[in-house]
Amino acid sequence: DYMGLTLLRPYLAYRAMVRAKVAAIGLLQAREIGDRARERETHDSLESHLSLAERYQISEPEKPLLILMHGVSGSGKSRLAMALVETMGAIRIRSDVERKRLLGLTPDEDTRKAGVDAYTPAMTRATYRRLRALAFGLLDAGMTAIVDATFLRREQRRPFLQMAHLLGVPVRILDVTAPDAILRQRVMRRQQACTDPSEAGLEILEAQLRSREALTAEEQAIAIALDTSQPIDIPALARELGAAQITPCIPDVVQK
């Protein structure tokens, strides 16, 4: 429930106040029996939780960041995105999962067995619209959002760049690649395992390799190229992303 995250900070403040109330009760009990050590402990807990609740209610959340994964199937986007989630505390929105949700399926259900085609142009457009709506909600709530999709076409990337510009948040593109032979090996291995929400096979991969549109010069200026066939320093990448500043206007994005 991504939209529920808009209530996260008020809920955290509420939970801190509950713990403060428990500490206050403990403080009164400690005073009644003259337990000085317990009194100091509960007093410190009360002050700590009151301060925490105040920070959640008053302080501004950290500036969110929009991260767009970019690359064909098997490039390692999802694995990299998950590593960043664990390091940065970001929220990942995955196209393979949201595509199935739009069809009323769970992430582990097979669309072919369900008798539906999940990769039609119309379904792909609907999936990207959903991803954008979810990302907007996360960014508006002050959460860093990682959108895990191929983003192989400029028309798919442009609405997200426009959104970041309108919200005034930094945006970065992680241009994820790997040698073609490794891409094919990964896709075949994933299909054989049948444990991943993605159902993209070799046929889809080959179509992606033929039709993908290169990043524009303006997009390359906010992109970080990553070859997942080589080791990637995740903490260093997270620090680089965390230092991202609001991107100057991209003419192609603002005018269209």
C-alpha cells in the first residue's frame, strides 16, 4: 500500500507518544516506590520519546530523490535496485509487479496460465501510468522512489522527468548494462527458475535490444552508467545518489 506511506510520519509520531505514555506511567510508579534507578531510566525514556514525536511532527523530511532504472531485461536492474533500497531506505516500485496487479494477479502468478497477454503496447502504457502515479505519491510524501522498469523509450522517461521538475526534486537515471551474452544467460536462468515476477524471455529481450532508444544528451547528464557484470560499490553509489542536486531544466522535458 504505497499510498499509506503518506501517513507514515504521523503514525511514527503517534507510536512515539504511546511509548512516552508508557514511560510516564513507569516514572510515576518508580516515584511511588522510591526506586531512584528506575525513575532515572523512565524519565530518560519519556524525554527521548517526546523529543522523537516532536521531530516527526515538526521537522521537515529529507529531500526525496527520484531514481529511474534503465536497461533491458537481464541487465541486473532489479537486483541493483533492491541493494539500493536496503542501503538508502528508499521505496522500490517494480514494473513487473505492478503490471500483474493491473491484471488482478499476484506477483508470482503466470500471466500465460491466466490466459492474458501482459506485454501488449496498451498494457505497457497502463503500467507506466501506474508507476508514475505511485512515484508521485511517494515523492509527495517525502520518500525517495526507485522506479524499477526498463524505460527503453524516451516517451516512457519523459513524464517522470517532467514530474520531478514540477515537484522540484532531484532525478537520476541508472543506466544499467551487461554484455549481450550475459543478458541472455540471465534471462534463460530466470525463466528456468520460475521464481521471479518478470516473465520476459529471450524473445522479449531480443526485441528490446533491437528497439531501445538511447538516452538523449540531456538524459545522459543525469545518468550513471553501471555494468553489472563487474562489481559495484553500492555504498559509494548510494552516497553519490544522496548528494544529487535538483536537475536544471531539460528543454525536451519542460517544453513537451
